[in-house]
Amino acid sequence: MSGVYFLVMTVRREMFNLLREYAYLAPAKAVHLPTHIPFTEINRCLLDLILLNSHFQKYPPSKQYQRSFWKVIIAELENSLSELQDEDEEIDHRVLDHYLSILPSSGPVSGSSKADLLDHICDRGLPKAEAPSKSFVTHFWKHSSDDVFQSEQVNLTEYQMSTLEESRTTIENGQTGLRTWFASHLLARYLIQNRDIVEGKRVLELGSGIGFLGIIASSLQQLASEGGAIWLTDVNNEVLSQCQRNVQLPCNLSSTHQFIHYRSLDWVEALQPDVGPLEALLQDEIDPDIVLGADIVRFTFHCCRYHRFLQVFDPTLVLPLIALITLALQPGCSHKTQKFAIIALTVRNTETFQLFLDCAQEKGLILQNITLTTELDFIDPVEVGASAANIKAFKIILDQNA
């Protein structure tokens, strides 16, 4: 693990799961304390793993989320105490004090008693919900293809942590790139299970967004100590700046990578009459061994009828994407092995998806299906209803006979 943040190194899996739920902002209503673990142990773990964790003190979930989380936790602790009927057991005052400190101004007045606080938590509830704000989100993942969900005890030192600051809304300032999408989580897990894909390689990521997949790929390169270089690209400069900030967070192993480059890249350039400058960038400067992309032809719009944002496959991005992939996979000056791309897409419109397949074939690209595991290290509580069945992933190579 990059850095030591925990006061304990081995915990029960149930408490580790609670830690992960807090770290990736699982919906508070879905969070539950294990009923078979002694109250004293739960109390101690809440302090050691979460509240006193130096990582979460520096990179905390939003106060909005913390209020929801601790409200549920305190209510469940109160229920456990009522069932125990043990006067010697009590909720640690630091948990209550922390909850009091993050309440908005409409919460209990300064100086109110703990009993008043508990009344506020269990009976009155929180003030009216606010719009989701940006938040730090931390993912735990194991640098191993072993089954990570079997053992009853979890050794925290076996896990890497990757942290990003991201928007918790589907769209912000007209952009969908300020948060991480489900297909990226699936593709990240695939890379972890097949580390040789990026270890020691020159990697180009298209539509890098806020940097999640780039953090995973660069961390894998650092763990392998085999060198390599990574180019993270996006068409939007605001998104690319957030990507760079996330990759370079000191808590992320990616921050120690010396060969990460950030480039603004507009795929439409691949359709222009003069592609010379783009060819020079892709084939001479970057000359990638592998091209990565996840959910990079997504378009988000607001559906007034259902009062929600919907995501669709954007057909206007298909031609530029295929043209750019074709250019990027052309043999470079020093390349002896065939380049390839791995692209994961969320399919919500079969006609537009077929357009993607047809355009790829016309450009002389061969698409090979890749099966992405449904056993995730990374869980997305925002993209509700996301299913691996909607994700299509391909290994793409140039047809040498075309």
C-alpha cells in the first residue's frame, strides 16, 4: 500500500467492506454494521479504520456524504446498545463529536448535549438534501489475480489505494468527464488481471477524463518496475487539468511515475485533409504499444420527462474515434510488435453501436471480443443500474491484409 494510513493492519472482512463502502461513497442507506461482531470491536474499527485514518483526514469524502454515513452508523450503534442493555458500553464520543462538527448550521445549536444530538440523528433526521458536491473517492484494489473476496481476515498491506477528486453528479458544467464511469472500472479490473498489457509499455489513453484508468495503469507500471510511459489525453482542458491533479495526488502511486504526459487531443483532427501533425504525434512522439479507452463515445443529455440525465452512444464521435485509432495503430519507426487497442463501451443504442462496428471494418480494423469480469474491485454507487451486460470490450488490431 502506498503509504501507511491505518492504525491496524489486519481486520475482519466485514469491517474492510465497511471501510470500502465509506471510501467509495456507497449510498448510506445501503450501509449496515455486521450484527455478529462485538460492539466494542466495531467501535474501535470505526475509529481506527475511518475516523482517525490520516488518509481520510487529508482526502475526505464530502461533508454531505459524511453526514449521511455517520447518521446511519450512529443510529445502528444506538440500536445495538438498546439490544445489549449494557451500561458499560457506549458510542465513542469522538464519533458523536465528529458528526456534530459536520452538521450544517440548521443542526443542533452549539453546546447541546449528546442526548440532544442523538435525538437529532435518530428522530429529526438531516436538513433538506443538497446538490451533490465534489468529493474525494478512494478505491482499494489488490495487485494480484488471486480471488480477493474469500478470506475472513484482510491484510490491508496487500491492497493499493487510488484516490480521485471527482464530481458526484452525472454531468457538470456541460461535461461528463469529471467523474469515473462504470466501463472504466471494468477495464481497470481487466488490466489488473492482465498486468503484462501495460507493464513496461508505451500506453496512450483516449478520453482520459479525471484520470482513474491512468492512475491504475501507471500504478501497475510502477509496481512492475519495468519502465514504460503513459500519455493521458482529453479534448477538454478543464477535465485534463483535473486528471493531472488526481494522478499527481501524493497518496497515489502514480504520483511517483516519471513518464506520464498530458496532451489535449481532438479526435476530429484525424478526419482533416492534413493529418501530418497528428501522425507525427501518434507515430513518432507517442508511438504507443497499446491504446486504451473506456466509455469514450458517451453523450449525456437531460430528459425532461423523467427528470434525470441519460447517457447514449454518440454517433458523431464514432468516425473521428475510428479514424484516430487507425492512425495510432500504424507501425511506428521503432516498432517490431503489432500495436493494439483495448476499448470498452457502454451500449445503449444498438444502431449506433453497429455503426461503430461497421466503421471499424471499413477502416481495416479487426475487433476481437474481450470478456470483462463482473467481480469488481471498483464499485460505482452513482451510475445506478449499470450492468456488465451492457459493456462491450474489444481488442482492436490493424488488418495486415487490408
